[in-house]
Amino acid sequence: MQIDKGLFVTFEGIDGSGKSTQVSALRKSLEDKGTEVIVIREPGATLIGEKIRSILLDKAHSKMSSETELLLYEAARAQIVYEVIRPALQAGKVVICDRFYDSTVAYQGYARGLSLESIDFLNQLATGGLEPDLTFLMDLPAKDAWERMDVREEAQDRLELEGFSFMEKVRAGYLELAGKHARIIKVDALSPATVLAKYIDRKFWEVVNT
């Protein structure tokens, strides 16, 4: 099944919510149907973005201010929109992004306590007004996410080290966002991955066909 225009899909959620698994599942489903898909992560996906990502997540940067953190995310976002997302959409491709500006609102706004108005302004500046067509919020209670992360083999990054209460604030922020924007579809991340994949695939095509 072909899609006749570019479509921008984002996945959001706290760490440990299973975003990466569902991003991969949707990509495979779309490619199996003959749809051209680009999968990216944010921050990242460009040379500049990956360098900024390494700065943001480095545990050695524990003294980074919340304002510095915010501006670095926005800088990486501006580059990925300019270099990757807009050109792909203009070429009629589906772009799936693991995190986008909803993450900044949830993490730097609701959890860090920075001005939501300032964040909205910077998001608009970085994206030139580009918004996702569809966002899947992988919703998971913080305690379940914490347990999942506790058994991960990879080392924790700077944001993962913020702790349980920080994660709870991020989730609360995401849930508030979901109540404000119709494009955000809340997904129960406690459900089996195969069940979630079918649900997400169905919702994707509902949006395409409306």
C-alpha cells in the first residue's frame, strides 16, 4: 500500500517504555507494504546532532544547567529538521522519529521546571512550525520503567541518572500533553509488544486514510 505524501510520525515516552521496539515494528510493517521509511532518533541523525547528543548524555556533564540542556536539544532539533526531516517529507517519505519536541516539553518543562512558554517558542523556532502528523505516547508507570531500566546491561546516561521522581514528573507531563493534542495517541506500554505493534499499525493507517 502506497502513501501519496510525506508523513511525520513520532514516538514518545519515558526511558524503558519500549519506544525502540515499536519504532522497529512499525518500520518493518510499512516497508513490507512497499512504503519508503526513514527512521531517526532525536537528538541525533546528523553529524552535528550526534555530537550534541554525546554532550547531552555524557555523565561527566553533571553540572550542565537546565537552560544549557534545553538550548542544546533545540540546536540539534533545528539541524535534524533542516537536514533530514523536511527533505524526506518533501520527497513523500514516511519519517519515524524516536522523540521530538514533546520530549523537551515533558523533560525540560514539566520535569526541570523551565518556562513552558519559552520552550514552545524555541520549539517553533527550531522546527519552523513543523509538527508531527501523529505521535504515539508509550505510556508506562514510572515504577515499571524503573524496574526495566534496572536490569538493562548498558550503562545509564546522564538523564537516566536523574532518578525515579524525575521520571514520574516526565510521565505526568506527557499525560498532560496527551490530553491537549489530538495527534497524540496514548498506548499502554504494559501490553505485550506484539499486541502493541498491531494496534499502532492500525492507528497509523487510520490517520493515513482520513
